[in-house]
Amino acid sequence: MRRLEEDLGRLRFNAEGVENPARGQWAGSLSSIGKDLSKGAEDFFRDVRIEVKALSKEAIEFDVIGIDAAIANALRRIMISEIATMAIERVVIYQNTSPLPDEVLAHRLGLIPLRVDPSKFVYKREEEDHNERNSLKFVVKSENRDEAPSTVYASALKWVPLGSQAKTMEEPRPVHEKIIVTRLAQNQEFEAELLAEKGIGRTHAKWSPVATAFYRLMPDIVLREEVKGEAADRLVKTCPMGVYDIEDLGKGLKRATVARPRDCTMCRECIRPEEFAPIVDLGKRRDHFIFVVESTGVIPPEEIFREALRILKDKAVFHHKYIDENLK
């Protein structure tokens, strides 16, 4: 029974791979041995917690503890594909004598992240014209009259306010002004009109607010017995990630400790030597997820996570209401 309870909360690793990948997937899957896996809302809110480990303008690393892989993956997918941003959707090219074809330039322009608050806009419907409520307008005009080649950067995009936009919002601009759009040789030029619309990453990746969003399970490493003396030094040297460290016990004695389990990549080098295979117990917690989210710059990374939580909540409320109304 003890081993079964450990398997429910922990993955075990050996030199070849995972020993216990399978687990009960529903509340009554272990009812034959008197184990109830059901979990109510009170249990969930009591157990779940979020811990921010690192935060910068570009990225956030945080732990979500007490959830299932299904919820973790739902959050990841929402951050990638369901958070709205503004991106260039329509490109009208008036002149292009650069080396790049029109369609390649239009694609490159669409992928330029724009720093603008998407909440100030509504989604444009096909039958609607572009207006101040559903669109942003930019123009770009660049020419080269010198012998030396010149570069057209994202900073060449100039905002043209629609309606009263100049009074109601800060000037939209590319997140990174040094993104290269194209290169121009002597007497070449590029002129276009650009219209940005509100959208989500599920429609096209250019609307995704994240450069990457991924999670991994928290490593859980246990030393079944103390490793002392020269054996401790050998164990420390087996790990390329520096997970183990030496603890000074005084009087010339020392032992190995698991100092940085978070850095473990499960390379399993520490359990390949025969002397350590029965001592080092490698595992991962099934309900402890380490998230890393890198923003494209259009939305701060912490706001991306907050918005993903809000969207997930709205989905849960919608489906709960639907079930109540239709499956009574």
C-alpha cells in the first residue's frame, strides 16, 4: 500500500527510463483496494499553490503545485493560443523593388510584435470596415539613393491614428525596433500601408503573446542511505548539473547531499555506477510543475499567466453552467 501511494504522487526513474508511468486516471480506479482518488473543490483549493521563482520583463518562472497534468497543459495551451494581441493582418504594397517578394515581406511584417493594449480593441468581423475600434494603421516608406546597401528596420513603421486614437491611447510601436524587414540596394525602395487587427494564436502564430511556454515536473531525489567520505566526492562528480554537494560534518568527515534538485535533468549519470544505483532514488513529483514562459514583449509575462487563469476559469464556469442546464 505504501508503494502504491508513492506511485500515485511520484514518478520513479531507473537507468533505462521511467519505472511507473501509469497511474489511476479517475476517482474510483483504485476502489477495489479501498483507495478513493476523488477530490472536491475544497480539497483542490487547500492543496494548490503558486510560487514565482524568477521574473523579468521578458520571462517568468513559477511553480504550480497541487494540480494534474491536464490542468497544467490547459494553462500552457491557453497561454500559447488563446490570449488576444494585435498583429499586422492586411498589407497593401504600393512599391517594392527590394530583393524580397511581396508575399514574403507581408509575412515578415505580420510577425513583428506590436506593443499595444489589445483590450482597447474589438475583433474585426469580415463584413466590417477598418475603424478606430478594431484596427491600427501603420505606413512604411523607405528608399536608398546611396551606393552602399541600406537596411529597413521595424522602426520604419509609422503609426497613423484612426479616428480619435491619438487621444485615447499611447503611440503603438514595434516591441523591438531593430527587427530587419528587408535590405535595399541603390535606387531600390519599399512603400506599404499596414493594418493591424486583434486575434489569437490559435488563428495564426503571429498573435501568440509567447515566444515559448513549457513546463516540466519537479525532480525529487532521495538518498536511501548516507554517502560519506571519498564516495561522496565520487557521487558529486557524476552529476554534470551540480545537483549534489558536500556537507562538512566536522572532524574531517563529510557526506553528500541533494543541494539543487531543481537543476536535475534526469540524465541518470548518478545511478549508472553500480555503487550508487541502489542508493540514489531518482523521481519526479506528479503534481509539481515548473513553468517557464517567455513573452514576445507585447504583454508582460506575469500578465500572460493571469490572463490564462482568467480564461481557464471562464471555460470552467461556462461548461459547469451548460451541464447544469442541459444534463439534469
